[in-house]
Amino acid sequence: MDRLKMYSVNKVEENVKKIGEMFPHTLTEVIKGYREDGSPIIENAIDFEMLRQELSDIVVDGTEERYQFTWPDKKKSILLANAPITKTLRPYKDESVDFEDTENLYIEGDNLEVLKLIQETYLGEVKMIYIDPPYNTGNDFIYDDDFAQNTEEYLSNSGQYDDEGNRLVQNTESNGRFHTDWLNMFYPRIKLAKDLLTDDGVIFVSIDDNELENAQKICNEIFGKPNHIATLAVQLNPRGRHLDKFVARTHESILIYGKNTQFSSTMSGVPKEGRMVDEYNREDSMGKYRVLGLRNRNQSFNPVTRPNLYYPLYVNPQNGEVSLIKDEVFVDEVWPDAPDGTKTCWTWAKQKVKNENHLLVAEKTGDEWRIYRKDYFSDEEGNVATTLIKSLWTDKEITNDNGRKVIKDLFGTSIMDFPKSVDLIKKLTITGSGRDSIIMDFFSGSATTAHAVMELNAEDEGNRKFIMVQLPEDTKDNSAAYKEGLINICEIGKERIRRAGKKILKEYSEVADKQDIGFRVLKVDTTNMQDVFYTPEEYSQKDLFELEDNIKPDRSREDLLFQVMLDLGVLLSSKIEESKIEGKKVFNVANGYLIACFDNNVTSEVITEIAKQKPYYAVFRDSSLANDSVVTNFEQIFETYSPTTVRKVL
């Protein structure tokens, strides 16, 4: 039994724990004192400088030494993750597929900016994230977040291209910041990604040996080490890399972290197959099943350690049925003892035996009864039995060769060198998400994750949604992709989704009408608002007179709508319906949750019709109301017809 503490609650310990849960990377270790033998007494503490940085919009300096994982410019990478940006996402219907009805998104732009833009909208909405970030081999390209600039320059220029239009830089050892560059790229993106996950969300990170250790340290800091679920070894190249020295590497790693592994729904098993299915060699009216011994074979579980699990069961010798009570039918007594007489115990308590008695059956071996429980291959809803994934994956379907074959089948040529296998991502998706989950990949490359999600939906009739994010990195002039007219990685990804969708509809024609093989294309761009909206102090009165509107002249109504959706936290995949009221274009988003009109000369009649629909949000342009009379009546109209509507203007 537990002892009473006999002392008041240690509020310091509680507060350290709470802050550590909110900001895991501020948790460190300090030496509190020393024992008589000279060994240090270690306790958890808060790194106040790191906490100050988390709560500050300027770089906080400090020199105190402590146990921590750090590198040059780490504080600037934290600052970068927290700093706001004045950008938006613009829709591109002509590049999309089934724009009006799809719930999938393909977003072009710097993923750091995208993660910031969707923070409020998708906060706690994404069940699973899979990423395959650039590997730090010295030959690969990484995102060019230039920490050589001062903070103000860096934040204003982040996401921009250089004079030659390059957004990526080669990270060679001659750079002198070989690991630092990669860490500064990786850290803020993972930090922002965590907040998008549901409470039971999970992230999978594909990585090779060059940065495996550092990637794990960053994830430990951001998610907390207890939320490290496993590190998978995935054999992607069975032949081994021929350019390696001493050892030909055949595998890469996948780090798995849960947002909070206390939730049992963080990960599930994968369906059993092969020899595991063959074990279900019996059948009754409920379907195929196997029998498992009810006795716990682990001798550390016995009448002393688990007295509530040591009790007799009684068998009906006529049919093998089992009961907790001995009577004239259940006459044969059975204890959970090993054949050699060693006392063990049952795996079920009495209450479970009572509740699930229909699953128990007794069979005689020689002169002794043995108690078994039935384990069915599928449940009443048709869900098949699963097993935990193993830490070593060697299936031939998950290799890069398989990934290249899928690409070649779609395009007729190998346009990507090392695409991940669709089967690899499908297996991760099965264990990391549910049938209605949102799956995100913000290093989407050739969009293997989108392909996997669509194919898996067709196989099990799921309704998973994907969000792909990719920087439009140019393809090389002499590459197979460029020769196919695919001038950047985003063009490859979008075209792959189009082709994969058509192939899936053809192969799964019986469920084609239920499949969402579309996607909305959105692109990162400068804000829709005129610069004066953000920096009025830089403009004179004369300048203001020349500005007729606070919206940039090249922006459409749809552009404004998506910025409003971002600002109000409305999912970017929401259903959008367009209509006309008194000749004005009106958007109805998410079945009346948001109604917006951005036309000029909006009359009281238009406002009245919108108010009668009782939206949660109603949004207009600041300059759109027809005259002073409409402005005067605006609030009264809503107070009359829909007083709870939140009214906003741009």
C-alpha cells in the first residue's frame, strides 16, 4: 500500500512539471547537492533563459552552463518559429482537381511559412504527420534560413528567393556550419508541427544516419522524451549503398513520436497477414477464431503477486463450457497451475470471466482440463485482428525500388530518384491514423503520402484527408521530369496526384463514387492587404488620399475569402457555396458558419438577407457598404435578425 506523504504539496515541483509539459525543451537538470559518497543529487529544473526566449520576440542572451542540447543560433531558430508573418494563401482553381467538393489540400510554398499560416486553423486537427526532410549528406539541398542576417532582416526576408531565384542552398562541409544549418532548418518546423497534432496525434520522421542523433534530440526536446515511441529500421535498399565506406547501408530510420502517448489511440496495430492469419483455424457462428490459453505462463504472476487472479473455474464435462460456480452441471474443478504443479494465475479476473464467459472453452489433454479463450479474426464491425508493428521492416514492397516502379508506371519514366514506397506510407498511415483523419506531409516531394492516402481510402472505404506542403524547387534542365514539362517539384506532386487518382478510380470502380481524388491548390503569397494596413506610420496624409482601398488591386474575392478563413480558423477544405443576393456575390462557407461578401456598394437589402441566414461569422470589406445610411443600419439589421452573429470587416 502507498504511504501517506505527511507533508504539504511541493508547489515548485508542480510548477516545474506544468511548465515542462507546456514547453518540454525548457526542462533541464541541475545539481541540487551531493550525497555522502560524493555522488550528485540531480533534479529537474526550468531553464529560465530558454523560457524567457519562448516568451520573447527578441533574442535573449545568456551564458549559464547547464545540461542541454544546443548549437549556434538555436535561440534565433526559436525566435523564428514564434515570429509572426504577414502572408496569406491564395487559391488556384485551374490547377486544382474538383476544387468545390474535395477536402484535400496541396499547398505550395516554404513549409515554415505554411505551418505558421495554418497554426490557428489546424490547431489540434491533424492526427498524423509524415515527413521525409532533406538529408544532411553535404550533397543534398536544405531550406535557406539565413541566420547570418540580423533578426529583423532575417524575419523580413524569410521565405524569399535570392537574386538568381534560388530558395535552397547546398549544405557542404566547407560551409563551416554543417550540422548547424540542418538543425536550424529542422527545429522551428518540428516545433510548429507539434501544435497541429491532435492530443493523440503521431509524427513519423524519415531520416538517415547523418542527422539521426540530432533529429532525435530535437524531437525529445519538443515532444518530451517519454513520447518517443520507437525508432524503426526500414530496409529501403536491400543491395546496400555502393558508395558507402566500410559498411554498405541498407536501411534508414523512422522516428516515431506521439504528442501524448498517454492516449491509447496514438497508434494502432496493423492487420495480421500470412502465417498469423493461418492461426485462426477454427470457426463458429461468429466467424474464424483461434484459442489462447487463459493461464498466465509468466511465473512471476502467481497467487502471491496476483491473489485476485488465482481462483478455480468449473467445467461442464459434457460440452466444455466454463463457469465460476460449481453445481450439478459444472463439476470439474480447474486451477491455474502449471503441469509440473507450479502455481501461476489466470489472465482474466472473475468479473471479466463473468462478462465474457461466451469466449471461454475447456479442452481435455490427457486427464487434465485446460481453459482457453476464443480470439476472433474479426469483430462485429468487420475490423480484422491487428498486431503491433515491429521495429525492423524488411518487406520488399517498402523499398525505394518499389517506389520508383510506381512512379514509372504513372509517368512512363523514372522522374524521381528516391521516391518513398506507397506501401511504406500506407502501413504507417494504418497504424498512425483513423479512417476519417487528416494526414499531413510538409516535405511532400513527389506526393507519395497523398497517393498512399487515396489508395488506402479506396481499399478500406475510409475518408482520410491529406494536406501536402512543398517548396516549388526547380527541376534540373537535363532531368527526366523537366523533359516531361514538370519544371519544379510541385508540378511533379500535383501531376502525380491527378494520375494516381484516375488510376485508383479505374482499379476500384466499385467504390469510385465514394472516393475523393481531388485537391485544392493554395500558394503562399504576400498579404492581400496594402502595406499601409500594417505600417501606417510610414505613410503621409497625401499618400492615404491616393489609396482608395486597403486591398491590393490584383486580389480576387476568392483570395480575400481564404485569408478570412485563415484568420477565423475555418478549415481550408470547408465546403464553399456561391450565390447572388441583389446582384452581389456571396460566399457561404461550411454550411452557413461563415458568410462573406466582398463586393462594393453592398446595400441594406443584401445585409438583411445575409443576417436572416444567421451565420456564426459575417464578413465584409471595410469600404463595401453602399452609403452612410447602410453603415448606420448595419448593426441594427443584425441585432434584429441574428444578434449572435460575429461581424467582421477587412
